[in-house]
Amino acid sequence: MDTILNEIAKCVEFGKIDKASPYPPDMKGQEGADELTKAAIEKGIKPDEILEKGLIPAMELVGNKFSRNEIFVPEMLMSAKAMGGAMKHIKPFFSSGEAVRKGIFIIGTVTGDLHDIGKNLVAMMVEGGGWEVIDLGVDVKTEKFLEAVKDHPGSVVGLSALLTTTMQSMGSTVKDLKEQIPELKILIGGAPVTDDFRKMINADFYSPDPQGAVEYLNSLSN
């Protein structure tokens, strides 16, 4: 059993999506995260176990490599796609209750900002960390965040901004959300964002990279 979980973890770490995927070259023609996860489930391995012993450790490795600049956005995206290939076999078990999420994470890029690569990376990493992710997309108004939070009590919100001009929108969104739901945890990120800015707008956490966001969320679920 551990062998197939290790193989799944390796596929996610190095971005091997499925057998047809030519990347990475040294794994060409081998089964990927997609086929191996399907096979693991057919062998009777519990979805929770695949997540806890295969996907989560692999995405943690990827996140740490990215934090240390050992890999870059393209490699991280390939790992995220491989994780997606595995997750499509696991997601049905969340609906049935056979597998359990750590919590719900609502993420979006703030009003006026159409950038989504950073947001997408965080969303993929957080999902790979065992959370249910509700991605609201880009140019998200405060009302949409508020509606999502009310639909999912106890959720955590992530706000992204890539432009200095949209940091004001981020501040306004944090203020409005906190006024209506004081206990709401909000984490922020994006190229121009800093921890000093986080303190200024009264958000709860700032991370310069996706792995930091995952670690913060996991600290809330413990």
C-alpha cells in the first residue's frame, strides 16, 4: 500500500499528471497521479489515507521547494495539475462523507484586479493541503465575499492583489468583512502586499508564498 502512495506522492511532486503526459521527461510513458489514485481507490485504500499520506506531503514538499526558490511557477503549476488529476477521484468521497475536509477556504482577487496566477497557486496548494476551496475568481466585490462567507459559516477568507492600486480595495474589503463578521479570519497576499500592510488594514495573516498560507490554515484546523 505504501508503495502506491509513494508513487502518487512522487507524481505530484514532479508534476506527472497521467500516462499521456510527456512531463517530466524521465517519467514519460509511466502512469501518473490520475491512474495511480484510481488504482489505489480500487485496491480499497481509503481516500483520506491517499490525501494524508500521498497528496498532502507531496504538496508540502512542492510548497517548501517553491519557498526556497528551488522550483518556480511552471513546475509548481505542473504539480498542481498532477494533484488535480488525483483529486478528481477523491472529491466524490467528500460529498458522501467518506472523506473529511479540514475546513473551507474562500479565495478571490479583490475588486479592480484581474490577476489570477498567484491566487490560483494558493488555491491549488490549499486544496492539496486537504481543504475545500471556493474560488470566487478575479475582480471580486466585497458583497460576493460576504455572501460566500454567510453560505459557509466558519470558513476562512483569502484576498489577493497584484497591483498597488488595488491594495485600497483589499483594505476596504477587510474592513467591511470584519465589521459584519468580526470573528472571520482573513489572510492576504500578492506581490505588493507586506506584513506591515496587513497590520494596517487589520487582516489576520500575510504570507509571501502559498506554503505559508497552507501552514496558517492548518494551524487554525488543529
